Amino acid sequence: MNKPLTQHVRPDGRPLTLQEYEKAGGYAAVRKALKDMAPQAVTTLVKESNLRGRGGAGFLTGMKWSFVPMNAPKPKYLIANADEMEPGTFKDRILLENTPHQLIEGMILAAFAIQADNAYVFLRWAYKQAAKVITTAIEEAYAAGYLGKNILGTGFDLDMHLHTGVGRYMCGEETALLNSLEGKRATPRAKPPFPQISGLFGKPTIVNNVETLCCIPHIVNNGAEWFKDLSRGSDAGTKIYGVSGNVKRPGAWELPMNVTMRELVEEHAGGMRDGYRFRGALPGGASTDFLVEEHLDVKMDYTSVAAAGSRLGTGTMIVLDDQTSVVGFVKNLEHFFAQESCGFCTPCREGLPWVEKILHTIERGEGKPEDLKLLEFHTKYLGPGNTFCALAPGAMEPLQSALKYFRKDFEMLIHHKISA
Amino acid sequence: MLTLEEKQEIERAIHQVPLRKAACIEALKVVQEHRRWVSDESLKDVAAFMDMSPAELDSVATFYNLIFRRPVGRHIILVCDSISCWVMGYEKIQAHLSQKLNIGFGETTLDGRYTMLPNPCLGTCDHAPAFMIDHDLYRDVTTDQLDAILEKYT
């Protein structure tokens, strides 16, 4: 079983029903944990498994859970972040549409570990098929006694709801997500207090990514060592990697953590389409730094990608080819970030539209040499430490690395007054 | 005036949360589901029902991309304009749709059939370019498929 998360994904996209999931061993982990394990033992196991958050930040999941005060009065909340909106990312969709009970089982286990009695799936608006599938699966789980009062006669109670969003990238940021669930604008909150202490409605709350939660049943069933051994490197488990852009076979594949960029692009995605040359890629969504040809042998795990100057992010790569304008590529990204800025803090609200405008000017062949200095100024002043949340620093990652690796592309347009 | 049906649906959403106001996004969704968009009058009605000021509710309504505060057509076309779809040529798809329907982004056809909007990444990047019409997702789209797709919606 080297693809635990996607082993049951069917080519025709029919989701697993409750019976089919149970027949394949589903909900065994819930039986095991709720009947034979203490909540803290589940957290310890997940800590030992070295599972890191698959939403992009890569924080240790067990560690995150351990910050929840166990003696705090209920309610406590467990939230699945299914607001997959990072451009270039399409991995959670696969899990949501195909194996809803795997997510629900992971959520029950996480809720049990932190002793939460309320759970939400925060799903983005566009995932209509997923909304249908998850709704049915939650109903099935209630009917079978996996949700509700006194689950499997163990005395553990858990209610679960699906919340579908109404747009905005900001909802993926965990504290902004909490505000949105409370019926407010999705602006981020100051930390501390961290959501683990004071989250949804001021109660202890854990927000985990869908792929992260889907790993939990397998860790409970098979142990921490087994999970670590799935990987070929220091970061544990498998990862759903993806490649999009002008490659022969764009797609997503569950692979051992630690495959190289080259394996992804050349083997799994079949290499570049005829007539296109690889120039670089954002390894994990729109808010990660470009890696280029010299990095093709970098291993796609949190540590190695960071050492190469970028972030693993969501693990879904967007390829830049030689027929595509670098300036146009970056402008498209900055347009997205400028539009999705919540407007709460000034550098992000004012800086991002300015960056987009400068890039637009350069793209049209109307740029000036000092524009590059202005862009560089922004990469520093919109960087970490100067904004309220990670949106603007994330937006600066592709820009700063484009200026580093593809500076000539910018200069050509500026000096020769040609448009992209 | 909110209809009885709308009020009942909003009440159901309120039951799921510990604070009445927390269901205000759900309430806006209910009204939009029934009326396609949220007019100033509807906004005031919802605000009163939720024990909020209209200004407070509007600050929420106008924050989210998919709550419509202006009239929209019977069908909403959401064209993905994010990075993978841009690389794979969404602009050609959009140009074709614009020409065929005689509208740009943010506009509605004269017959009220379609409103076309840009949308951030639809999360189907391995099948770019992509767009949605209402609840239906179209992937790996080429311009020669567009006429047939548009005819499906009346």
C-alpha cells in the first residue's frame, strides 16, 4: 500500500460509499482509537509520525494539536480547510470528490485527539461535486453511528457540518477562515492568541488541511514508523504532487515524499510538450519562489525545497516554458494577489496593485529602468514582518525569484521598448 | 420582504451556529439562491432579520466575490483567469465568449441569459483552460466547443 490516500480513487470518479469504504478497511482506525486509545495517545502517535501540514505551511500536525488545552470546557472545534484556492493547486479536490469518508474518518480522529465536539468542512464555492459528495457522506456517517452522540458506544460525541464559502482566497488563511465561519469578512486575526487556544467563537480550534486529515486514519492503523517509511527522505509520508502548464501529461500523483522535480516533470508529466522548453516552475502554487533548470534534481520535500530557496507549498507545480512571457506570467500572479488582498493592512492593499501596474507597464513595452528598482523595493517592503498575514509575502516570492532568475526578460522589454 | 420559505431556510442556518449573526453569509446565500442577486432592499430585509445594521451586513456582502450586489443574468459564466489557465490560453476562450455573447467581464447579455465573470483558480489546473457555467465545470476547453456548450443554457 504505497498510495494510501488515493488507492481507492476510481478512474470514473465515482466516490466510495460508506459500505465500500468500510469493506476496504474504512473506519477501523476510528474503532481502534475511540475504543482502545486515549486522546493524548493519538496526538503522540501523529507527533511521532512526523506528519507535516499539507496546506502549504508544513507545520507539524501533532505539535499543532498538542497546543489545545485538554481540560478546556466544550465546545471545541475541528475544521477541515477545504478552501483550496492557491492558484495552480488541485490536489484536495481529488480527495474531496473521491474519498469523502477518508476525510470524515480523519476528522473524527483529529476531533477525538483534541476532544472537539463540533467539526466543520469549510469548502470553497467552486467545488460543486465535492459539496454533493461530502453532504451524502456526512449523512451516511450519521446514520451508521460514526457521527452524533455516543459514537460506537464510546461516549464520544461529534457533530459535523459542511460550510460552503462564497469566494475569496483569504478564507484559506486559518484565522480569516474562522472569521468567515463567524459570518464576518475574511480578514486575518492577530496571533497570539493562537486558534488552538482561542479560535472559532473564542473556543479552542484546530484547522487542518484536507490532505493532512486524510493521512490520519492510515497513521492510526499502521503506525508512525510505517508512515515515515512511505517517504524516501526526512519528511514523512506520501504527498499528492501535481504538474500543470505546457507539459505532455498534466496531472496529480500520490508519490513518496522526496521525489525530485525532474521525476515529476519528465516521468510523471511526460516532459515538455513538443516545441516547448522548461525554463522554471513554481514548486507549490502561486505563492512560492521560482526554481529553475539547475534545481531539477531538488527533492520535493519541505526541507530540500526550502534549502533551494523556495517552498514546497501545496506540492502542485506550475511550469514556466520558453514560449510564455515571464513578465506576463508574474503579472497574472500579482493581479490575483492584488484582487484577493483583504485590504486590512496598508502595504498589501496599496502595494500589490502598484506592483501589478508596474508589471503591466513593462509588459506593454512602456517600462523604465527604475521600475526594476521599484519592484525590488516592494519585494522587501511587502515581505515577511511588514504585513499582517502571509498573503503579500507569498505574493512577493514569485516576483523576487523572477527578478533573480529571469532579469534579462524584464530588461529586454524595458530597454528595447517592446511588448511581451 | 423575505418570503416565508427564505425565512425558514435562514432559520435552519441560524440553528447550526451559536450566534445569530454568524449565519449572515448563509442568509445572503439563501436570498441569492431565490432571487439571483441581493438588492439594496433585500439587504435591508436580511439585516433586520439577522439583528444587524444594513451597513454591517453590506460590509460582509461586498467582501465576497460570489455574493452579487448587482443584477446578474440567468446563468453565470465563471472563467478561470489564474496562472495555469493563463499559460494554457484562457484569453482565447474569453475572447471567443465575449465575441459570441457581445459582453465583457462583469457584463450581462441584453436578453438576460448570461453574466460573464473572471474567477480565481478553479482548482482543475491539469485540465486548463477551464470555466464554469452555474454548477457545471468545463475543462480542457477549446474554442470550437463553445457554441455547443452555450446552447445548453436557456
